[in-house]
Amino acid sequence: MKIWYQSFASFKRLPNYGLAIGDFLGKLSNERVSFEVHGLESGGVGDEYRVFEHFDSGQVIKNAIVAGQKGFQAFAIGNILDPGLLESRQVSEIPVLGLCEASLFVSSLMGKKISLITVNDHFNPRIEENVRRYGLWDRLKGINTMQIEVEELDSAYKDEMIRKGVVDKFIEGVRPLIRGGAEVVIPAGGVAMLLLALAGVHSVDGVPIVNGIIALTSVAEMMARFRDATGMFISRRMTYVSPVENRWREAQKVYCLE
């Protein structure tokens, strides 16, 4: 089984993360499943801003189509905002999974009350929207932030002192959430998730810290097997209805999707 892992990062901008995520998913690959990592070919200026996310989401949607054409069994979007997720599901014939959705639903199996820690507070409104959209608002205990930039996280992959500072900020941000009743905590960002996992931060004061990358890839593999066994992945009834054939052919030409 082949799964396309689509990062929303430009690996030219975040080279250390690009190497680390490739190595991490390479170690998760085995005789049953393998992962192929792709970053953004252009853009990746800053997904915390809606305008940049909008520009870059087109690459995700196109790649979801390409992944199906190339024989991949699932398409995993490794970004906490789940950019292009709903749109990709409308046009892809293979399961499309998002980092935020997968992390939230796996976390909901681990505890009743979920909290998240974002990289900086620009992400907070979007995370709140996702939690509402996925129907888990009543499970949300709170959101805190580390107040660091993504570039600092990338440097932390190579610099031990910076990495220690990031881990300390994370733990400092987790403890108020735990005191407030959080039973599970999600680091809300793929770059932060992986860094913390590699640093061995899997729990704080007995509370699980969710590695959303493992959650995402595991759910992607599960849904690919579900589709193989049943022929189904999602409903085409309303939310994920595909464009009618003549409109789709027109769109492929207009948007250079062929």
C-alpha cells in the first residue's frame, strides 16, 4: 500500500523539517505500507494567514487528484488547518485525510476533554473553526499557544538549545490546560508535533501528548483498507458530492487539472 503524505510546508523554507519528516515516515514504512512525502513546490509563505493558505491549497487539491491517478491508496494532508481537505474529497477517488481531523478523533478515543497548543495565536481562530466543524466543540477544554515562529521550530531540529527552549515553552503551556481539566493534549502543528515526538515528549504529568502524524497515517491506512474491502470511503450524497461529468471536464481545462 502506498500513501501520499502532503506537507503544507515548503522544504526550501523549512529544510530541517523536510528531512526529519521524510526520515520519520521512512521508519514507519514497512512491508505493508509505504509513505511518499511531498512538500509545496511553491509558496509556503505562512499558512497561519488565510490568504496564503488559499493560494497554496490549490496545490494540495491537484496533488490529491494526481495521487489517485498514480495508484496511491490514500492521500494524507499533514497540516493542522486541513487545507483543501473538503475540496480534495469531492474530486479524489481515494481516501483523503487531514491532520487536524485525524488528531482530534484519535484524541477523542483517548480522553473526554481535549486541549490544543498552537505555535502562535494566529492559528487559534482556524483551530476553533475546525473543532466546531468536526462536531467536537463540547469536548474542547481549551487552547493555549507557545508564541514562537515556525522558522524557530525548524532551527530546533538542528540546535539542541533551541529545541530545549521549545520543549520548555510547550510544557509551560500544557500545565495550565491540564489544571483546567484537559485529559489529552494535541500540539497543533505538524512541525511542532514531530519535534516534540523526536524529543521524547509523549506525555506531561501523565497526560498523553498526541503525535498527530502517527494518528493521520494510521487513519489513512485504515481507511484505505476499508475502501479496498467495501468499495466505499465517503458519502457522495451531499457534502462530498462530485462535480457532474460535463462540469468536471470543463473545470479540468479551465483550471489546468488534466
